Amino acid sequence: MDDTRGLGLSRRGMLAASAATATVAAGTTPAGVLAAPARVPVPGKVPVRFSVNGKSAELSLDTRTTLLDALREHLALTGTKKGCDHGQCGACTVIVNGTRINSCLSLAVQHMGDEVTTIEGLGTPEDLHPMQAAFVKHDGYQCGYCTPGQICSAVSVLKEIEEGIPSHVTDDLEGEMRPTNMEMRERMSGNICRCGAYSNIAEAMAEVAGAEA
């Protein structure tokens, strides 16, 4: 005998109501009902101060901002290019404290107090850096997209050789290091030129280094 008839409920309705009550009491979400998405904390902004091309820069940045995006999007220094954004093409190369880096792989907050030099800081149209002038003379570019990174890297490469920092092709670690064609090409291998102006780039670097290509 069904004792729930007097209450106006069917047996099936009574069982469903009991199950729902138990679910709510247990603090769980009923089947078929989507739970509210968990709140993801939003990263805060932090003050970042460094020197760019000899001028002090103070920014308030999301902690995830790369040095590349800080330069391009926040300081309007668009000479530094965003190519692969994975550190594989070298278009974003800048010089930090005298050493070349891929700015797309480096967070801006890592460079508190550092000295950053971009292509805009090497020279101007009226007063070109010797490497910039050599690139123009030897047609070391075609589309020009990778050229800022190529030039920043080339300047650093000659400094590395001058300071005696070896590369994978350095055959004499005890003798005087020279900017040979092979030495410079190896060091520039991380800078990709999709137009294929590598020989002209090597000639430009050789002229600045005072060596024969």
C-alpha cells in the first residue's frame, strides 16, 4: 500500500525529492547542474624601473609582461620586432648590460635596474652606428624585419670575440681569438633571415671587424 497518496505525491516523486534533499544537504552539485567556475586570481601589477637607451624608464606592469612587450607596447620602441615569440628567430634581440638576449623570453620584472639597448639606441638616421652603416653599404637586409635583431646581435658578437668568449667553432682556446668568417657565422646562427641575406650580413660584420669576409 502506498502511504504517500494522502500527501498528493507519487512514489517516484517522493524518491526524487528525497534524493535532491540529500544532495543539497551534502553540499554537492546535483547531476546535470554545472558548478560555478573557480575564480582565477588576476596577477597584480608591479613597478619596474630600468634604463633604456640611456634614459630611465618607470612602468607599472603585469608580472607576465615580457621585456619585448614592455619595449614595444609600453615604451613605443617598435624597432625591436616580434617574430616567432618563442626565442627561435632572433628578431627580438636586444642588448642588456652589454649582453645580447632574446627579449621575448625574458620577463620585464627580471630587469630591474638593468641597462637595455635597442636598435633605436645604437644610432639614428643622421648618425648611424658603424654596424648600421655597414648593413646599408653591403645590403645586409631585404625585407628589413629581422634587421634590428641582426644588428644588435652583430654588435654583441664582435664584442664577444674581442673579449675572448669562445663559441662552438673556436679551435684555439689559448690563442688570440679572431673574427673569422666561420666564427661570426656560428655566433649569428640564432638570428634567422628569411630573405637569405646571410652573405651580405657577414660582409658587413667583417668590414666593421676589420677582417676579410
